[in-house]
Amino acid sequence: MEGEKVVSEERKERRFSRTWLIVGLIIVLLFVYQIPMPYYYSQPGDAVGLNEFITVEDGIGEEGEFYLTTIRQSQANLILYAWSFLSPYRVLTPEEAVRMEGETDDDYHNRQLQAMHQSQDAAQVAAYEAAGAEVHENGILVTQFVDGMGAKEVLESGDIITAVDGENIGNITELNESLEEKEAEQFAQLSVNREGNALELDVEMVEFPEAMHHADEPTVGLGIEFPVNQREFDPEVNVETGDIGGPSAGLMFSLEIYNQLTEEDLTYGLDIAGTGSIDEEGNVGRIGGVGQKVVAADNADIDVFFAPQDTDLGDTSDYEMAVEAAEDIDTPMTIVPVLELQDAVDYLENDV
């Protein structure tokens, strides 16, 4: 009996020791997980079908589907830092290459969402122009302001700017063009619609803070941050992408909208993904993380993947990097180079 009692006590001690060992390991892992590092960690995300997020009034249906591709990104910790060395598609990027000086996580997230909204707007215009549908320009919606600049003293969030110095303007490009000859301490006379009331307001041009300079020399402006083009599309279009940020889905937005506007279904029953920013003229620009997006598309069994062939920012295009990734993971997916929206449309009409 005494021997059995000793054995029982030893078992209890071993269980007690194992329990505290496990608790200790959990505490250490939680501690390590909480230690931030000066990097952002990213890995392949998802391929997200666009048909349920984009709706054109009386739009034509699809047999297949267009997809945007995403990257999962977060602040790196010691665990993610170590994890990144196990695959070339798990990437560490220095913090300063992701966030601007003085920018918080919330600021960065907001900037990415604004970039997505601007991408959607450009994508809609490019698609409607390509499809021969109507776009009406109604001015620029004021949303946020830069501290210490002229707009914050005179304008209000929700104002719609319709003219500068007596010249009608319809969009952000025209607003910038109307201001480009002005210098610091000069004024711009803005015609503004404020809750249905027409106002004429003088706003001083002020030099942007150093952190916001986009050139070697100081630039001046009104100090409107994240303006939004006020446009009406005929037929109406609605785009809802939730919390996805960044400009890289522009091409795929345009293809989905164009496909709903036109009678012929460009998908031909295929699942089609891709990446690339887009401007209002339909030009497709390069983005980051194309290799990771190829992996995300392959994981979703995508048939065709469009990649920008633009080399303006380097000798190697996104298309070439996409082909390299596709060969590395041995995917049957077809990688197609594009420089503009029409390249993708032509491929789907003639080569699928």
C-alpha cells in the first residue's frame, strides 16, 4: 500500500511539473509574440471573387468569375521573423519602406483604404470609357485636411468644389492642373457647393509639410487630403470591397465592371485573376508582391492571371516576376502580360 501511495504521489508530481512546463511555454510564446520588430511580415493571401462585390445596374451575368488577389500583412514579431525564412513567399519588409515618417498603424491603414477608393474610381472610369458608357463629372468632394494649410481654415468636410478661379472643374486631375501655376501665399477662388448652397471661397496656397513632399523641391497646395471625385455613372455601378486596402486591384475591378457592361461574357467559364493598378485612361501600373499573389491565385485554382508588364520603376516587370513564381511553384495557370486594360480585353476575346 505504501509503495502504491509513493507511485501515486510521483505521478501527481510529474503531472504537476508537466502542467507548469506547458504554462511556462505558453507564457514565453505569448511574450515572444508580443515583441514587435522593425519589419512588416507578409505572405500570400486569398483570391477574392468580384461578382458579389461589384454590381452594374442591369449588368450581364458571367459563367466564370474575375478575382482580385490579396497579401496578408502584419507587424512582424520574433515568431513571424523566424517563420519568414522557411519560404521565399513569406517576406519581411523594413518598417520605413511601408509607413511614412510619423505615420501610425491607423494612419497607414486609412491611407491604404483611401488608395483602394481612388483605385475603384479610376477603374470605373476606365471600364465605362472602354465600354462606351456614360460618366458625368460633378466636382470634387472634400473629406479631410492637412493641418496648418489653407483649406482647413475655409472649407468643410462634405464641400464639393466645382470651379477654380471661375473655370469649371470636374475631377481631381483638373483641380490639380488648375492650381499647378500658383505659388505659396497666392489664393485660389473656389466655387463650392455646401449642402445645396453655392459659395465663393478664397483659399491660400501653402507649402505642404516636409513629410508629404512628393518631389525634391517643396510643393504647395490647398491642403485637401484624400479628395474624392464626384461622378455619376450611367448605368449605375456599386462597388463594395469591405476592409481590403491598396490600389493593386484596379485592373481586376475594371475587367469585372467592363464585363457586366458589355453583352459578351469575357470569362468563357474560366476563373480569372490578376493584379495591377489602373488610371482613368486604362493604363496598368506595377504593384508589390506579385509572386505572393501568383501563389494565392494558384491556391484558388485560377486559370488565367494578368500581370503588369510595366518597367518604369525597374528593369524587371511584374509580369516577369509572376512568370518566375509560376515556374517555381509549377502551376498550370496561364500568366498574361498587360500594359493597359485593352490588352486584357483583347486576350480574353481572342486567345482564350
